[in-house]
Amino acid sequence: MLSDAIPLVIDLPNPLEWSRLGEHLPYEWVEAALVANDKATIRSRRLPAQQVVWLVIALAIYRHRSVKDIVDSLDLALPELADRCITSSATTQARQRLGSEPLEWLFHKSSRQWIAHDEAHYLFKGLHLLAMDGTTLRLADSPDNREHFGSQIYPNNKVASYPQARGVTLMMMETQLIRDARFGRYDISETTHAHSLLESIPDDSLTVFDRGFLSAQLLCNLVNHGTNRHFLVPAKSNTKWTLILGTDDDGIVEMIVSPAARKKDPALPETWRVRAVRTPDDGSGKQRYLLTSLMDSKKFKAVDLIACYLRRWRIETSYRELKQSMMGSELTLRSMTVSGTEQEIWGAMIAYNLIRVEIAKAALEAKCEPTSISFTTALMTIQNELMMTGPATAQGRIPEMLKRLRGRLVLELKAQRPGRKFDRVVKAVAQRYTEKRLSRKP
């Protein structure tokens, strides 16, 4: 036992030991994230920075368990002769030393690599299919979080019971892997985050938006600052245009760019042209259209574009998985500080993508669609397996064990459900108790 413990404490950065991290999050990525942000561990610790990275990811997978319980159950702390227990304050200090920057760096590095592995299998007529939409995250109620992130404000000067972070994610529609994300204060609009995400949209792609992102500045910049980048977005009820070519069902239309938009961005033209496709009648009597920059009606038929937009709902299910399935019965994130909250958000993104990449690889091996495999089943399987095998494995072998679980994921494919009788809509969740309302400070 002594001969096994001494190398772990003294000779920590041993490439042979950490090379067992597996194929998904290799030791080199974790080390590069720490070095790039000056967070690499120099002195020997029970919880070095490399292990704290995995601790933050595990916090998202086991939201319902305490931090100390996760450290002990997964055997994340390096062994020590005198005392194998690690205090709660030690884990808190370790997370504070780490900060959020290495997790953000690791998220961007891992998402690019994981998506590149299988994206060729999921092209839409030669284009990468993506979706962009916004969401909010409910945060732990602390003065720091309220001051930095803010929250929703109601009439009569009332504020929400919890502070909130607003964000926008860019998701690969077929595998539901998050390609990039932006999060910040609640009062920062989704459109502002969307503009900063344009650089993450790849060439030869089609990005599907919700109608809230119908903006000449956003969509024109998407098309003009890239190669073969296109959009698909529903028209608003008050959107006006002039038919230039084609029919009312499928034609080229011209819209006027508002003076306010041209004032913000003088490079915008006075008018812009898009293709307007009418969607099937849903029984409401209202005419609904999809607007797209894909002008070739022969290659990109109207029925295919409508089917692409219907798949946009997958980003909504991703938010449900991230905010409900992974959160369990918890209402908020754990962290009471701004840095800890940002760290936790990026750790949750990595954990979500780690589960999704396992689902995608299991689907390829089983020759089925990734949506045929239940995210909840995959999450519960991973939770159970890691908790049972954690103490018996070497530190940092979490992704290696996830690979072994792929065979189990396809054993319980989603059962086929009958078609919907009504359109899918977002409804408010019924509250069992009266919500707490706080008065905004003058």
C-alpha cells in the first residue's frame, strides 16, 4: 500500500497514470485547460486541480448528492496515509482555486472535438444542421448572485424568488450536442448573446431559429460573414414583405430593413430578400411562413424545410434534460458565489455533452437515431455504474467507464409513441404552493 500511495502524492503529473482518462476527456486536455489559465497544481494536494475538474463535472451528474459524498464515493481525492477523509471546506477551497476559466476552456475544446467525430453522419443535403435558442437558469439565492446576475421583475415592484442567468446555446440538431453557449446577466437579451455566437456557426450549415431571433442584422451577418451559411426562422404575425418571384406558398420576397436596425449597423442594406415558405394549415385559420436564405427550391424543397423546423423542438428537450433531468428535484444550482456559479454552468455543459456523446456513439453502433435512446435512462445508468465502480477504479477513469456503458444504453430504446393530437406548446408548470415574492429594493 505504501509503494502505491507514495507515487500518487509525490509524482502527481505522471502521464502514464493520467493517460487512463479515456478517449473523451484525455489528460492532455485537462492539463492544457489548467496551464492556459495558470491553474496547474504545483504543490501536492489531496485534491489537485486535475481532480477538481472532474469533481465539478461530477457535481452536475450527481446534483442530488453532497459534494463530500461525491468525492468519497467516486474516490476523487488522492490517497493519504494519515487520513483518507477530506473535509467540506477543502473541496470548497479547491473549487475556488480552480475558478471557472479552465472549465470554459475545456468545454469549448471538448465540444469541437466530439462534434467533429460524427458530424459527417448527420448532414442535411450537405449542410450541418444546427439550432439556436435561449433559456434561463435558476441560481442559488445569495446577495452575490442577485447583484451580479439579477432576476425577473414583476409588476408592483416585485422580483423573482431566485436570481437567474440568461443564456443562448448553439446545438447540433441530430446529436443534440451543444456546440457553443453564452451565459450572463438576466437583463442581457438573447439577441445580444446570439450575435456573439455567430462566429461559432460553421460554414456549409443551416441554423434554425425561433421567431424571437428574426432580425435583419443577426441573419444578414450570419449569411454574409461565412461561406454557405444559411438560416431558417418563422415569420412573425406582423412581418411584411413584397413578393418578387414565385407563389404565395413558396416564393422569393423582399423586406425593408428598419431605420433603427440600419442605425445600429450602417452596413445593412435598405432591403433584403429571403425565401418564404407557407406551412400547412394547423386549423387556426392563420397563415404561417418560414423564412430562409436557401433560395434553391428544387434542391431544398418546402416539405424538407418544414421538417427541419419541426426538429427545432429538440433544443427545447435538451433544456429540459439539462435543467430538470440532471437537476433532479433541486430547484437551483449549488453555488452561492458568482465564480462558483459560472464554474458550475460550464461543468454542467461538459457533463451534458459527455452523456450525449455516449448516446451518439451507442446509436451509431446500434444503427439507430440518437433520439431513439432515452437521455434519462442514459443518465441513470451512468449514475449507478459510476457510484458502484468508482472506489474500485483509478482516479480519472470516468469517461473510460462511460464507453463501456454504450451497450447498455441501446437495450432500452424509446418506445414508439402515437402521433400528437395537439400542437406542442410550452405551458406554465402548475405550482403546488404559493410562490414567494420579494420586493425590489428602492
